[in-house]
Amino acid sequence: NKIQKHTWVTRRSYTYGYMFFKLPTSANVTLTVYDAMGRDIRRWCMGIQSPGDHVIHWDGTNKHGCRVTPGVYFCRLMADNLETIGKFIILR
């Protein structure tokens, strides 16, 4: 199931170092960053989040603490059993 932008995630954007999203209702949230090959680079299991605006600071490192290389990445936001996926590019 996909999260409908107008019902679950009304704002989703990426600014260097930060990922923003908005939830209209409480949900169990997990955000995962994948590289272009589909490998799990970094994951945040946030637990139950309240409605409203949320921000995740990402320092550009993988789950081992190493800086990721420039390239295309995908961000998968799961809220309960629904999801949305966005694409962003890291430049250096």
C-alpha cells in the first residue's frame, strides 16, 4: 500500500542533511535510505510519532558511520503499513 500524499504524508522533502515529513495522524514510523542498487544504507525506527511536522537529521553516513558516496539515493518512509518513496541525489 502506498501512502497517499494528501492523507498520510502531506509534505515530504529533502534538504542537505535533513528529511522532512508531515503526518496527519499518529503512526509507527520507519525511514530507510537505500542506494541505487537497493542496499539498505541507513534506517531510523522512530516508533509511534504524533501528527504534525517531523524532521530527521542525516549526516550523510551509512549504518557503519562512513560517508556515503555521491549518487542517487531513495528514501522509503513507512507509516504503519503504508509507504511512500522519494528520490534524491547527493553531490560533493
